[in-house]
Amino acid sequence: MRYNLLGQTGLFVSELCLGTMTFGGKGTWAAIGTLGAKEAEDLVGAAPDSGVNLHSAAPASTS
């Protein structure tokens, strides 16, 4: 996994990001927001093991 410096924070983040738009979406996102809690927990738990340390949890993904 490659990492990049996040601005001037001193933090290094993975080039890959775990997006969470399938984690319980409603409205427009309901068609793809059907991932169950167990599956979501499995994905979030596996991310660090794969080197992913950047997660996107934008409110637009679940609204």
C-alpha cells in the first residue's frame, strides 16, 4: 500500500479509501444501500489489515 502526506497535518493516508455509501443508504441511495451490519463490520475490520487507513463517511452517502 502506498501512503501520501495529508496536507500539512503530518498524517500519512493510504491511496485507497474505504467508501461507505453502501452501508445503509436511504432515498436515492436505497438501491445500493442494502449492505447488512455484519457485512459492513467485516469490511471495516478488514481495511486496516489491507493497509487502508482512510475512510469516507460523507453524510451524502447515507442521506
